[in-house]
Amino acid sequence: MTSSQTSARADASAPAPRTVSRLRWRVIDIVVASVLGVASGLVFVLWNIASNPISAPLSALLPGLQALVGGGWLFAGVLTALVIRKPGAALYGELIAAVVSALVGNQWGILTIESGIVQGLGAEIVFAIFLYRRWNLPVAILAGAVSGLALAINDLILWYPGSAAPFIAIYTVSAIVSGAILAGVLPWFVVRWIAATGALSRFAAGREARVRDAR
């Protein structure tokens, strides 16, 4: 085999530069993802307080329904991923938000960060399954729903061990529904609204908004 043939085979097996570039984080990606994570974390702090008057009546009505408020702590991962569109964005956004919530202070302490990792991974897995190429509403809903499933599993292990099957089922379904809506549908429309303002012009979401406007 000649050196030119060897070189040609090596070039053919190497990843396409365009694909590598699409998946590589830029400085602006890190900055914007961090800003989104911190901003989401501050929303988490408010939700830590506002969710109590909502979850208590739900729990009294039917134990397990309190998980319907869970989506309020899940949207950071999906939101960040829909903007950045790079591997690890969902996990990064959810983790930063959880760290902010933990640092400000809440009733869950350091376990807030553990929850952020688990929930962020739930969303991250969905975007990875689609090879970080699908950013439409159905994928966002699925990512939010799986993040909700991750929340339910984590909560049932940490906070509700030994629960009866009906409670487990109600809690899990409620968390998935909440995740799909509050962490799937809502972030998707928020990103579209932000993109329409031109603030995301350096991101794919912003370029797609310009294409929609030009139609």
C-alpha cells in the first residue's frame, strides 16, 4: 500500500471537520450557558418558596400529586440545551442552576446538586439519542419528560423509600407530566421568543428564527 493510499484511508476514517466544529464548545457557548444556568438557578430559588403553597394541597388531595410542581426545577437543562445545542449543555445548565439554588440555601442542602446532576442527565440522554441534531418541540417535550422521570426515581429513593405502589405510580406520572410541560414545552417557546428578539443571532436557534421571519 502506498503512502498516498494510507493517507486517503486515514482521511476517510477521520471525523468530518464540520461535525467536530458543530459539537465543539465555543467561549460564547460557555458564557451564555453559564448565564442561563445562573438565571435559572435564581428562578429555582423563587420556586423553592412559591411551590410549597401549591404542593401541599396537591399532596392532601392525592398523595403523589405534589410531583406536579417538579417541572419548575427541571427547565434549566432543556433551556440551555435548546440554545447551546452542544453535548453536555443540558447537564451543565441544570447543574449550574442547582449549585446556585444550593448556595443561596434551601431545605435540601447539598442534595440539590446531586438532584441537578441526575435531572440534567435525564434530559441530556434524550438529546444524545438524537445525536444533538433534533431541537424541535417533540424532542424538547421528551427531554423534559425523561428529566421528570429522573426526578421521580431520585426522589423516591432519597425522600420516599418504601412507598406503596399507588404513591410511586402517581408520583412518577405526575413528575413526567410536569417535566414534559414545564421543562419541555415552556423552554421551547421561551427560546423561540428570545431568538425572535435577535439576542441569539450567534446561535443556531437565532439563525432559524431569521429564516422563519424571512418566509
